[in-house]
Amino acid sequence: MPVKKPSARALLLGLIPFAAMCFSVPLWDRIDPMILGIPFNLAWLICWIVLSTLCMWAAYRVEAARDKKDGGAQ
């Protein structure tokens, strides 16, 4: 069975956490304010680690729905 390319929506969902953690550094590169006793920059990264899981789950669901749709046609 040939490997399918991922859909644009799944790729976008995968790139959101990457962009949020890597390209937004000038926005969150500060210590204050403190959030739950940790610096803002660390809180931002921890938040995106959790949100990355949700984005990957959503990308998986997009691809699973696409495979189900394509599998029903074959």
C-alpha cells in the first residue's frame, strides 16, 4: 500500500505548535509576569507542550476521517 501525503489541514495542525514555540520567542522572551510561580517563558513552553498533544490528536483525526472516506470509496 503506497504512503499517502498528509492533507494540508493536518500539516497546518502540526505546524501550529512548532511556530508557536519557535517563531514567537520575541513575544514571550521575558521572565515577568510569573504564572503559578514559574516564569512566563517557561509557562508558555509548558502550555504549548500540552497544546501540541491536542494539535497532533486533531491532525490524526483529520487523517483518520480522510482515510475512512477514501477507504469507503475503494
